[in-house]
Amino acid sequence: MLWDKLSCFSFGQTVPATASTNTSSKIIDFKLNKGLDDQLRIFGMIKGAPLTSGTITCEVQHCDTVGGSYVKVADATLAGNKVIDIALPRNLKRFVKLVYKVGSTALNRAVEVWSGLVPESEVDGPLTLQNLNTPTGPEDLNVTNGNLV
């Protein structure tokens, strides 16, 4: 899965392990994202292995103004390493954010969250980052055979 920074709520955002805390994501202005279709999903994962203690709930919140009062329109609870995996709710207002809510029990570690709008979300394993500067194919090894391009 490739993450588009313009469509990300959280791009490696840290959520502390502290119990009963709320961490807000970046706000996405849906007016700037014209042409959003109902095939998109809001998807988010924590990096690394699943947690061994504590819970995180992820709320989708929206508002007409960037600085106004945001209202919950959907939520999801951490399952394995997925923080949220839902279809894009209908009739969202212009400004949308996610709020990561740690439950009354502290997490066993702070987590790094990656979340955004994606066309599909068939991810089952833990999130790992790929170093795109590491040679992985013939084009990275200076192979000049035209049949390989």
C-alpha cells in the first residue's frame, strides 16, 4: 500500500501510551479533495506488533469550520494492528479529522499511527516501512538490458 501524504490523517504520528488521552490527527479539507467517491475507505494501522495491553478507539469527526466543534460520525476499536478500516461515511462535512483515544488502561508502549484515505485495505500483517533507496530490482542495479525495462 502506498500512502499519499495529501490524503493522510496521520503520517507516522505518535500516540502516547498514557491512559485516558486523546490525540487528534491532521485535519483534511474535503473541499480540496473534489471527486471523492464512495469506494474510498478510511484506513489506519499502528507500526509494529499488536499491543499487549490497553486499547485505542479511533473516532472520525467532522465540522463545517476548521476551528469549530467537531462531532463524531463513526468509530472503530484497534484490532490487531488496524486502528480503523471503514468505508468513507456519507454526508461528511467539509473538515474531517481522526481522534485516537487511549482507554482507561495505559498501552504497553507508545504507538506510531499511519492513517488516511485509501481505495482498498487488504492488509493483514504488521505495518513495515520499505526503504525505497535500497536496491531491489534490476533497474536499481544499473542493468541496461532494454528487455528488462
